[in-house]
Amino acid sequence: MRLLKNGEFFEDTWLTLDNEEAVPQGADILVSAERLQAEFGTLMLHNGRLGVVVANDRAVDDIADYLEVIDTVVLEFPSFTDGRAYSQARKLRGSLKFRGGLRATGNVLPDQLAFMRQCGFDTFEVNGRFGLDVWQRAVTAMTLTYQGGYVPDRGFAPADVWSARAGNADDTLRSDFEEIWTA
Amino acid sequence: MYRYDEFDHRFVRERVGQFRDQVERRLGGELSEAEFKPLRLMNGVYLQLHAYMLRVAIPYGTLSSAQMRRLAEIADTYDKGYAHFTTRQNVQYNWPKLKDMPDLLDDLADVEMHAIQTSGNCIRNVTTDQWAGVAADEVADPRPVCELLRQWSSLHPEFSFLPRKFKIAVTGAPRDRAAVAVHDIGLRMHVNADGARGWEVLAGGGQGRTPMIAITVREFLPEAELLGYLEAVMRVYNLHGRRDNKYKARIKILVHELGADAFRAQVEAEYAKLGSPTVDVEQRELERISAYFAPPVYDELDETCVPFELAKNENREFAWWVKSNVSAHKVSGYAIVNISLKPTGGIPGDATSQQMFVVADLAEQYSHAEIRVTHRQNLVLPDVRLSDLYTLWIELNSAELATANVGLIGDIVACPGLDYCALATARSIPIAQDVSERFEDLKRQHDIGSLTINISGCINACGHHHVGHIGILGLDKKGEEFYQITLGGSSDENASIGTILGPGFAGDQVADAIETIVETYLGLRADDEPFIETYRRVGAKPFKEALYETA
């Protein structure tokens, strides 16, 4: 699997550890929410980056206390029709004010990319089936939204169509998106 | 009514472009049917028994004459010269080809229409009172909020992959003509002691296999908090609604399994965490939208119109039509005209392109160029002068659109059933036609009075049989169609789910059974007591006895 972020593909250098696996020195690691809770004392001292995978039937509030030292949260789409992780993302970016990396994994398809970004995802675990052009087209097909959306480092901006109508055209999240993806 | 600005236009055009690309990828084999399915459904394209079907959204059931004309042209260009109006105030075409869909959608976009989210596990077309803005009993016109909800729910990033479809209905009047208590979310407008407007928020109503009446989640929500609060309700549902079983995935099951108090507590807890940083933007948008729904300029007219009264006295058929199809308007000297799409022996909700052109012209001539579609599959001309009623009636009559049966036994709601639908277990249309022919005599219909019959061709209940005063459900027993009858359903402010009377009937026995029920009612009713009140007074017993004694 590779990662898609800011309009480019990257190799995934993170290691996903199961609950029993020893923590390798210096690596960037992903652990389950259960392990994070159970071993937080030692995990927080780990000398690589720390990320957590939250299953989509689990409340993201469970990891609220750890978010300050978490670099990345991974949310799962077991099938593309299972939309629970959109709400999990929205809560993480909204009331929990998480500003780190937010990765979508599972059945991630180009036709959902715009929704995911709007809810706050910034990294996408994808297979090699679609070229970069397909992903970019998926993001730029619709240039307007009627809902608020997440702007990196800033939190949620109001609906861009409504903002534009109210005269705040610069406030639109889509212009930020396009800048990032076409840079 | 609402008009698109440059943003709305761009949004819909881009969506058509996106779908055009998806259709090309499908036709070229790049997308499998499994992958294409959710994409086409989000654009209203179903694959039915014989062909693709397109469901076009008519937001909150309001249409202009220009839009109705375009719908008629589409029926001629892409279909077989007719269209079907649905119980969700939408319109369906049964025969367009997949390769033509993008062009069809572009034709719709020309007149500010689309098919976005008329299917799929997302927020569907928001419905409301077909008399919104003109009803005599209205607190406020609910359509500005409906339009706000249309925009807010269009391609909602968080709520496009819900456990199941999601339907919202809104009423601005105490008499509920929008069936809010049998929707996933129902909104009812109230005015509090300080004169402020607010919403009663209901949730967890629904029909289908497990019919339920909604609970009230909030008695009185300040108007400006609506979108934030809906977001909280939707989020609780999206996170916790069941996804293990399609038939238990609607919000009603979540509400039922959690219990009303626990569900309310979860919503309130979610809402408390939200904060509402965008309320100002939403309020400004609502104000902008509201300006489009400012009432038209009405003439100052007397409450009574002498030529109209004379015409009623002289023409019995016209008088019947006025009695059943004309309703009170909030402005003196005006009336609401309900056009029946239920001619004797016809297919409920079907209209030919010719009839659609006629309705468009008549609306332009007599009703500020505005038309409504009702959830009982009829049409409405909302703003007609009393003095124009007779001429209008004659013109409607010559287009076979003046059947005087709105709200009566002939005004049958039916789903497409096994004649079209891939899910159906039995036919609905022939049953509707049979019953309609049995009660062809208008004098008899008027004597029977207010009575709704709803027919569904399977337990998914698209014909809303649970809330028909008489409900008919078509089932399959070892390859034979048979029909279960329920009594006592209602979708108004005293909503109730009908009770099954007993064993079902073969298709050719249904009209007899209905006749027995009606005759039993006529024998029991006190004065002008409507069917539903008699039923509520006497219960199912006398009907059961009459039905199964003779069966």
C-alpha cells in the first residue's frame, strides 16, 4: 500500500504493530487504541512517531486524553459504504480539536476523496489501481460545497457557498484544497 | 419560489459532468456494476425489472411552469410520453437509457433541477406540506427551511454513507399534511409564549417492515439552532445505527433499541459538544432564501364570489369537484386547487406529457406559474382566484384532470409494484385500478367521504399502506399474489399505524373486501363521522366480522 497526501504518492514508512509485537526503536509506529490505553506510559517515551488505529465501532472520545502526543490517527473504511469514520473524523477535528495527521484506510476510492478531505482526512492509504490523474480529477470535479469543511491547521470553516454569498469568498475551504493539490 | 444563483448552477453542472464521466467509465468497462451502483444511486438512477429508472428531485414538491414543461419534454424525448409522480413529491421516468442520462440531467439543470440524492443511503429529498405558503392554518411557510436543508444535505461529506436512506419532512402548520411522524426526522413548527418560532424535532418514525411513530427529541428548538441540532441527530445515527442488517438499519430501530430517553440523551450530549460556530452564516443564508418565498402580490378580493356560487348551484359535477378538490386559501377570494392524478381505472400518479403541458399552462394563467406535487401523488395549483375556478375546471376537465376525488376513496396511493419494481412481491397498480373502478360512481365516493387507501407491492411499504385508513399490502405466497388488509392507519397529526385485519385475499377478491369494509362503515357511522373516526370509535371487530363471515 502507498499513501496519498497533498496530491502526491508516498511510500508508507509506518509500521503497524499488533498488540503483542515488540516496539522497534526509532520507527514510526501505529498501535491499536486498546494498546495505546494499556501501554501509554511506555509508548509516550518511544523515540519514533506514534500513531493510533481506531476501529470504526469505537468512540474517538476514548483517545481524547492521548491526542496531544499522537502524531497520526488512522480511521478505517472496511467497505466504502460504511461511513462511520466520516463522523469519527469530524469529531476528532471538531470537538476534540486534533490537528495531527488523519489517515483513511480500507476501501478508499477516488469518488469518496472529496468527502473525506472535507471531514478532515489528509492522508489516504491507496492501492495502485488508480493513477494520480484519477485522484486529482476526483478532488477537482466539484469545486463548491454547501457544508463546512476542515481546513488544515485551522479547524472547520463555514460552508463555502454560503460564505461566498455572504461576501467572504476568500474564506472558502475549496480554494485551500485546490492550492494544496495543484501546487 | 427559489431561484438558483451562479453557485447553485455551477454545483449542479459540475455534478452532471462528474456523472457523465462515471457513466462513460461504466459503459467503457472501467467501472464494474458493483462500483457504479452507489454512484448512480446517488444520482437517482435505479436498475429496475426491465430498464433503468431515473428519479428526479422536486425539492419540497414545488415546481414552476417552466420546470413542469421541461419534465414533459423529457417524458417525450427520453421516455414513452409519460411520467410518474411519487409519494416523495418526486417524479420518475421508467424508460430512459443509461447513455442518455447525462444529457437528460443537463436538460434538467437548464431549469434548475437535478436528481441528486433521490436514492442511496443518504439524506433524500426533503418533503413538506403541499399547501406550504398558502394554507389557511399555517404558522409559517416551511419552504425556506426546506431549501436550506436541500443545500445543506446536498453531497454532505459526513452523511452520504449512512446505515440506510434518510428522509426528512417539515410542516409549518398544526394540521400535518407532511406525515412528519412517520419520517426519520420530522420537523414541526411552533410559536412559544414569547412569540418566537421554533422546531419540534421528531425522530425515529418510519414505515417499511417495522412501522413506527416518531418520538419527540426536542419539544422546542430555537429556529437558528436547527442545522447544528440535526447534525447531532445524524451523527448519533451514523455512528450507532445498525449496519449488520439492512432491515434494521433505519434510525427508527436505533431509537427503539436504545429507548427514547437514552436516544435523547445521546443526541443532547453530542449537541452540547458541537458548539455552533456557523450559525451566523446559516441565518444569513436562511434570510437570503426566505426572500424568494415572499408571498406573491394578491388582488384584494371579496370573500365570496357570486358567479362562482352560482356555477356551483347550477352544475352538480362542478360542485362535487369544488367540495373535494378545492381547499381554503389564507388570502380572501383565493383558493387552493388540487388536481387529481387518479382518474377512474388509471395508474395513480401517472401523467402524460400532454397533461403536464396543460398543467404548466394553467398554472401560468391562473396560479402565479407555480405547481406543487403532493405525497399522495396529486398536483396542486396553489393560488387560484375563486372567480377563475369554473373556467379552470372546464379546462382541467378537457385534459382529463378534473376527477373530483381528492381525499376520497378513489384517490388511491400506490407504489409501482411488480409491474416495474425489482423489489416488489405483488402488483399494486391493477389492484388500485380495480378498486378505483369499483367505486367509479362519484356520488357514492362523496357520500363515503374522507377515506384514504394506500397500496404497497411489498413490505418495504413505498405505497405507505401502514398509514392508509385502509392499507393494502401485496405479498407472495408460493408464487401466488395475495393481499393483506390493514385498517386505522393515519399520517396526520394523530398518526397511527394500521392494524392487520386477518388472513389475506387473492387479487380478484380485494375490491369485494374493500366494499364490505366500506358498507360496514356506512352502517356504523354517526352523522358525518369520517371513516377513521368511526374506526377509532368501534375498533376492528365489526369489520373483521363482516369481512371473514362473507369470505
